[in-house]
Amino acid sequence: ADQFANESRSVIERFREAVPNEVAITASGQIWTREDGEHVMNLGADFVVLGASAIANPEWPREVCHGDFSPRRFPMTPAELAARDVSPRFV
């Protein structure tokens, strides 16, 4: 049985508690909006890493600062992916 099954703390909170403050914690996965990034940083992450959201929104770091930013999400057409310079294998 999972020893953490009854705990409501996130993985980030568990890591932040377990490692010294001088060790940076990086969070990734499902970070699409500014609010998503701020949420994981409020949980204790020091950095936010973008994956799919950066592929779909190459200007995410600039655009996220604007209040009207609405991120593009997958699925995307092959032409949209090619316009973002992803490899043909990725497409």
C-alpha cells in the first residue's frame, strides 16, 4: 500500500520538505498558464519547465505575462507543428 495514500501534500511539497532549501526543485507537466506556473511555485518549486506547452506556444514566456493569453493546446495539425520547427518524426 502507498504510505502517502492518505496525505494531501503534493509531490513538490514532499520534496521541498525533504531536501535542503539550497537545492532547487524544478516542476514540469501540465503547466499551460501563468496560474499553473504560479501554483507549482507556491507549492515550493523554484523553477517551472515547459514541455508540450512550449511546443504548442513557442512564445509562452512572453505571452504568459499578458492577461489575455490563452494557450494553444494539442491536438495540432502537421502543418501547425511544422511551423513550430518540430522534427518530422515528432509530427
